[in-house]
Amino acid sequence: MAIEVFNRYENKYLMDTRAFYEIYNRLTAYMEPDAYNRDDKFYAISNLYYDTEQHTLVRNSLSKPKYREKLRIRAYGVPEPGAKVYLELKKKVFGLVNKRRTQLLLPEAYEFVRTGQPPSFREGMNRQVIREIEYFLSRYELRPMVYLAYDRIAMFSKESRDLRITFDTNIRTRRYDLRLELGDYGQQLLERGQWLMEVKAEKTIPVWLSKLLSELQMYRTSFSKYGNEYKKSIRNAIQERETHIL
């Protein structure tokens, strides 16, 4: 059964392709690729983020409060109209990321978020997570806001599954055609050849990793995919308005 509740710290690092290969090759001494990354293959993740009409969730997140939260539907690749997906509630409290998710059919996930009414319970669903999402939906009037997808390489520590490192690239987004089954396309969020590395650990990172990051002069950064997409959309709207004025 897939893990449905996560509690961990996540540190993020931006890098170019050269830096990616340098650290990835060094990590292979301590870590092994995810089952979906065998033979150096990527796997694609697609997400549909929900927010209020006033962008309450993302604006609150960008203000960096001690507590922030977001809701999304996640699929691996482009799902078929009736495929199984994950409905995820992600919270961050004093730097600790808590992610809770349950598996639903795509139409069920859409309808749950639209109406706030959970689907009929069946085996495979997480009853507690559904209750928490139901409460979350009672507090906000949400709508699909952003499609966001990327190609991922993931690695796990050979010693402990508590340490996971992911590399995401080719991050693409759109604010139209807001259904996961419509296809994998959109505008690039980062410049070509850029990577986002995330170090995810339940406790502190091991000494060898800390030394490696220091040796390669890699430093933590604050980066939210949805947050940066929102800021980019604001910049684009301003530029478009100025163009019309001219």
C-alpha cells in the first residue's frame, strides 16, 4: 500500500544541468533510484492546484507564515478520465511538512473538491484523510487554479527510507484547460536546463550529505512551484496590461 501520511523536513536547491550531474553521480554511492527511475528514466508528475478566487492559499504561503496549507490532485503521467489519482492536503508547520493523501478516482476527486461532499467510502480510501479534507473544504470556496507538471528523478538512501532526494526539471504550467486528463503541456516555469532538488528527511540529514552539499557549494533556497507560478502570472499580467496601454 502506498504511504498516505508524510511528516518530514524539505530543503530545496536550484541548480543547472552541470551541477545536477555532479551531485547525482556522487549520490549514487549512498542512494539508489526510485523503482520508476530505473535505467535512468524520468517519470512525470502532474498536479491540479486549487485556490480561492482571491488566491488566498498561495498568497498566504508566499507571506511565509508559521502555518500554511494547500490542496491538489496529483497523478503520475496523464491520467485516463476514470483513473486513480491522489487528493492531497499539504501543510507546513514551523518548517515541518505534513502531507496527507487518499486515493480516489479522478471524477470522484473533482466532485469532492467541487461540492465538499466526500465520495462513498470503499476499500483503498483513507477515511481519516477524507474527513480532514472535508473539513478543509468547508473553510474555503475553491476552484481549479493551476495545472503544474514536471519530470522527476527520485532517490532513496540505501541505509534508511527516511531520506529521499528528488530532482525536478521541465516544470510546465498552465491556467487554462484545468483538467489533468486533457494532456501534458504548458509554459516553462524555469529556464531551460534548470533543476530543483529537494532533500526530504524525517529527521536531520546525515553528515555525509551535509559535507557533500558544502563541498559542492550548494545552498538552500526558498522555492514553491505554485508560489513561483503565481508570481510569474502576476508579472505577465502587468506586462500585458502595460502593452495594451502603450
